[in-house]
Amino acid sequence: MTSRKSETMASSIISGINIAMAELVDIWNSIGIVEEQRVERMLTVKKHIEDLLRDMITEEEALKNRIKSSIAISQKQLDELYEEMSAEPYKLDEGQTILQIQRNLRHKVDALQKEKKDRLQELKTLQQEDDQLCVQLCATPYYVPSNTVPSHVQLKALREHVQDLAAEKRSRLAVFTALREGVVCLKSEMGHDPETSLEREAASDDPDVFLLTHGNIKALQLLVEQLKVKKESLISTRDKLKERAMCLWNRLDCPEKDGRFPVDTQGTLTDDISRWQVEVHRLEALQKSRLEDVIEKARLELMDMWDKCLFGSKQRDTFHYYFCDVNYTEALLIAHDSELVKLRDYHDKARPLLDALDKWEKNWELFQDFERKASDPGRFSNRGGALLKETKERTKVQKMLPKLEEEMKGAVSAWQKSHGSEFLVRGLKLMDYIASQREEHKLLKDKEKNERMTKKSENTIFKTPTKRPLTGASGMATPNKTRKQTPNQTVLRCNSTSVSSGSGSSGCSSSSTYLSVPSAKPPQGSTKKNRILEPLQVFNYEQSPGITYSDFTTELSRKASQEAILNSTVLLDVEKRN
């Protein structure tokens, strides 16, 4: 399409020249210019046209050369930019005119120069941020060669480096802020001003004063821990002074013991300690003038602490000399105070064991209560699920007691290792104390059982048959019939001697008494008839002096519990000394 336009334009130029020449010829003809002058004039026209076209051709050739020179310059700039920016060389497309090549190269150079400028600007900004962060964090700046254009990879790495430093700064700043608040708060609570340079830097309102280095952060963390320990020490000192003051208030019956001592809630620990020290000094001075009353109250406190610590008599006797001393002196008061301090310290250390023992004793009381309820037949008539609830609670207590004993056993072992001494409860080792409680409970049950058996035996009806006379005298009473024995009863015959006193002489008459005692177990089945029978032990006075009926019933119960088959009457002869 373009070629057709140019061809048409060329044809129109030639046609225009021809028309112009024709017009010139017509003018010349009308004027009457001769042929020689016409030729001369036509040569002039020709020369003019040729000069004009030559000038135009020269100008166009110069333009072409300028374009080629520009292409060369742009190509050179482009190669330098590619080399600086570490990019691949630009390849020209084939078939392009020099004007297109010039335009494309110019656009490419402009784009690369803009990109270079942007990279350098970003590098400058990132390096400034990097330098600032590195100064605050005492880190090493990211290295980029100077007087060079950074590549995309270098810029990306530098950007990530700056982002990591910024995140680290935020993290350290958060830690520093918390630590600084802790330091300021602790100092304020204790009433102390910053002393060291680190404390002053941490308490400063300017965040740039404190460098967020690992060393400074660790030093600040250590400072906070030291201040916490110092605060705990001050609190402990204040509490000891307060406890001492309250102890003195109680001893001296001061009105301040009801809590009316003025305490400044807005004050610092140092101020509190100062006030309590003044109060303790005042009370100690007052105490010296009332030593007897104070020592007697200290002894009451000792007795209370002995009870709390479950001390036995031997443990209490170690302080018996001072406890019974009636020479009321300041040295005696100091001895009592020292003993109270020891007891309180012992009570604090032994609190876990004492609490565990208290829990065991409560469960042991519940267990004994359940044991007593188990012997009450009226509990089966309870309504509303009380028996089921009692059974569940009993099972729970029975499971809890061994568990608590195992825990206390382990705690006692740890106590022995750490303190090098036995843990005593009312003068006994802890496990021995528990064993004694169980043994006491067992003996009490045996005693109650024997008492029940004795009471039941005493309520049994005795029948004593009379002797028949040697001669068949009339009117003799018929002997009482022997009571028929049931299969679950054992007949006991006791030879008793009745003593009658006369005038200077004594007579003895003996009678046989039969006692029907319920057997502890019913008769065995036919499959157990061939079992070897274990006879009851026969008691006589020579072997067992002072034998009682309760001893007999106890032995009877013991033999019966050993599954002895009482299928015959066993005769026990108990002879009594006159």
C-alpha cells in the first residue's frame, strides 16, 4: 500500500513537471522566444530542478548517516547497561529498517537507564535502613560492591536481610519493653532509684539510648532476675518484721493486734520495712519491761506449735529446762523465741507430710465410723439409697487409705534423705504410728467382741440338777431334766465348789453346772465329717492361774474360727482355789 502511494506520488511529480514545462512552452510561444532561448531557459529549469533534487538527496543522506551514528551510540550504551546490570545482551530483529532499529534501541536504552536509576535508589534506601538497623542491633551490614548497579538477586537478598533485621528489632524491642517495664515497676515497688548505667539506660524514655544487642538484652534479663530476688528478700524481711510485730502484739495485748496499725498501701517496700522496724523496736522495748507475761505467752505458743508439729514427749523434753525455768530474763526469752523460730521452720518444711497425715486421719475416722455402722442391723432398714451411698463411700475410703499410706511412705523416704533424720509423729515413726492406730483399732474391736460374748453368756440360763439321795426316801424331789441340746450348742460342765463358813469349821459341797453355749459355726456337712477334729484347750488352774470366763469365750471363738467342728460336748473343768 505504501509502495503504491509513493509510485503514485512519483507519477504525479513527473506529471506536474510535464504540465509545468508545457505551460512554460506556451508562455514562451506567446512571447515569441526563439528556440535557442527556449533551450537555454529549459537548461536553467533543468539545472534548478537537479540542484534542488541534489540538495534533497544530500540532506537525506546526512539524515541516514545521523541515524546510523545514533544506532551505534545507542548500541554501545545498551551494551554498557547490560554489562552493568548483569543482563543478557539485546538482540535486534532481522528485517528492520535503520529508523526502526534506532527507535527500538533508544527505547531500550531509556528503559534500562530508568531501571538502573530505580535500582540505585532502592539500593540507597535499603542500605540506609540496613545501616540504621545494624547500628541498633550491632549486626553486620549486607555487603553490596560500591560503584556498581545491584542485580535483582542482590536487591532481593538485601531486601530480605533488612526485613529480617526489622523483625528481629521488633522482637527485641518487645522483649526490651517488657523488661524495661519490669525494671521500672520493681524499682518503684522497692522504692529504689536507678543506680547503674544499665538501669538508667533501661529506665530512659528515649528508646535509642539502649542498644538492642543480645548482650544488653541478656544483661537486662539478669538485672530483672536480680531485682526480683531483691524484691523477694525485701518482702521476706517485711513479712518477718510484720510477723514479729504481730507476735509481740499478741504477747503484749496491744490494741494494734486487731489490725488497726496504720499501713500505707501506696508506700514502697523500703518504707514498709522502715515502719515495721520502728514498730518492732518499740514493742521489743515494751517487752523488756514485761518479761514474765511475755515468756508465759511464748510458752503457750510453744505448746501450740508442738501440737501442730505432732511432737512427742521426748521431742518436747529437749526444751524442758528452759520451759520450766522461772528465772525470767531476757536470755530466757531469746531462747523461747529461737525455739519458736525453729518450730515454725520445721512446721513449714513438714507441712506437706502433716497435711497428708491429717488427710489420712480424716479418712481413718471415716473408716472406723463405717466399721461401727456395719455392726448396726438397723442400717438395712434405711430408705432412699442411704445404704448404697454408704457402701460407695466405704469403698472409696478403703481405696484411699492405702494410696495415702504409699504417698506418705515415699515422702518419709525423701524427708530422711534430705534431712538425715526420722520424721516422728507423737514420738513414733510415721509408718509405726499408722500401724499403732490399726493395732489399736483391732484391739478395740476384739474387746468389743469379747464384751458382747461375755454379756451374752451372762444372760444364758443355768440349770443345776440336784443329787439323788443314797436311800430311796419318800418325798424326794425328782431331779431336773437335762436340757435338750441343739446341734449348734456345746454343753459345758463346770465343777464349782461352794464354801460355807461355820463355827470354826468349813464344809465343801460340789455341784455340776451345765452351760449351753451357742457354737460359732453350724455343724459341717456330711463331706466334712472325716476332718480331723481339733479339741478345745482344757484349762485348769495349775496351768493357767486366774483364768476368767472371758478368756474361755475368747479361746472358744478362736477355735471356732479355725473351722473346728464342734459336734460333741466338750467338758471344761475349771477349779477354783478356796
